[in-house]
Amino acid sequence: MAVHAHPDDEVLFTGGTLADLSARGAQVTVITATLGEEGEIIGEPYQGLAETGQLGGFRAWELKHALDALGVEGIQLGGFGHFRDSGMEGSPAHENPRALVNRVDEATELLHGHLAVLRPHAVLTYGPDGGYGHPDHIAVHKAVHAAAEPEQRIWWAVFERTAHYRGLEAVTPPEGWSLPDKEYLDNFTNADCDITYELTDAALSAKRAAMLAHATQIWLADGSLTPVNPHAVQVGLKDPAQVPAAYALSNLLTMPLLRQEFYQLGQGEPQDSLLGEK
């Protein structure tokens, strides 16, 4: 089971892992807490979604296609639109009574019910910093740990720092994009991990397809076109065998798409693999 705050988090943090586990026969369920109503839209044609308050519904559609690409099941916590994207601290969205950050206890209760039904071998979610400090990610972390029984194995998905610095050395940003500075990258990444999950070609392909499904939020620099963003860009690749692509969010800061995903043990006995299998 993976628990995430917004549509697209499931693929950015854990997409290849989820696709691989599903392909190997695991029952994989992604629980998403909000519809990501505060997201910034990439591409001109669909900018009006945010202005008219329709972005959340569109992102629910993107999430469905991304989960299909990964081959996993999805649950919207409390139902579609139950919890609202809280935005960043200090934003008006943060004060909305429906915002996830103001309803952590309710999210905890709902997650407890799903854990009791699904009885997962492992739960994937964020660490205490939410990955990079987003309040909704931190709220999900708190809710997951409050909902889980003490024996439940929980893994925190992280962007491992050394691997991402190395990955950025292997790419040349497309025109109009730039490389993240040290402050941004150090905030976005974590210094170490307990598990490095190697992605098969099939898992990596599924992850790329799921990223393309989230076209309002992720721009994949591999020449792809989408109706949401009908502009193609191509990253320069120095070592495609190790770094096969790159992507950016609305800030157009280039991030490497790696052949690995990374996890720290958040709760439970140490294991050599996510599910404890040999």
C-alpha cells in the first residue's frame, strides 16, 4: 500500500516500485488524500482549469490513467474531493476548513480502516519532512504513522541525494530549462537510504507512461507531446543506460529520471527488501 498526498506523488516517489511489485503479482493499492487543487498547470491550453476551480477533477482523471499505467488499484481517501489540497504554508488554501492539514485526525481514522481491510505487508509513504517540506506530505506522514499498528512495516520514499547529483551530471537541460541549485536540490533530497529499488525496463517504461498521464504537473523531456502541453522538448543525455530521461515540474528545473527508487525504514524490523522476501 502506498499513501500519497496529491495525484502525481505516487509516480514521482514510488511509480517504478509499484509497477514492478504489481507485475510480480503483489496486490498494490495507492491511497491518495487530495485532488491537488493547488497545483500549477504546465502548458497553455488547460490553464483555465485552475481559474475556474476545475483542476482537481481533471487531476482525478490524470490519476486514474497513471494508476492504470502502473497496473495498480486506487482509493481516494474519504472519496473524491473529501480532503482539499492545503497548498503551501501561508497560502489562503491552508486556512480552508476542508484542507488536509486541518483534518489529520479524520485522515488517520480513515487510513486505520483501510489498513485493517488491506492488511498490507508494507506501507510506502513520506518521511517526517514530507520529502521536501510540503504540508500535505507531512500531514500524510503523521496520519499514516498514527493509523498503523506498531508492527506495521512502513517505508519512507526519498530522493537520494548522491544519486540525484550524479544523475544531473549526466543531463543537459532543454532550452528554457535550468538545473536546480544546491539549496533546492538539498531540500528536495535526503542524504541516505536503506533500500535502493532497482527498476526493470518494464517498470521504468510504466513509470514514464504514468508521468505522461500527469501532464498538467510533469513535463517529460523525451520529445513527448500531450494535449495538455503540446510542446516537445528533448534533454541531452550523456549516459542513457544510467539516466534514460529527465523531467521538470512547473518550475522547469531539470530532474533526472533514474533507474532506481529509494527508501528509508520508517517503522518495523530492518529488512533487505521492501516486503521482507528473500
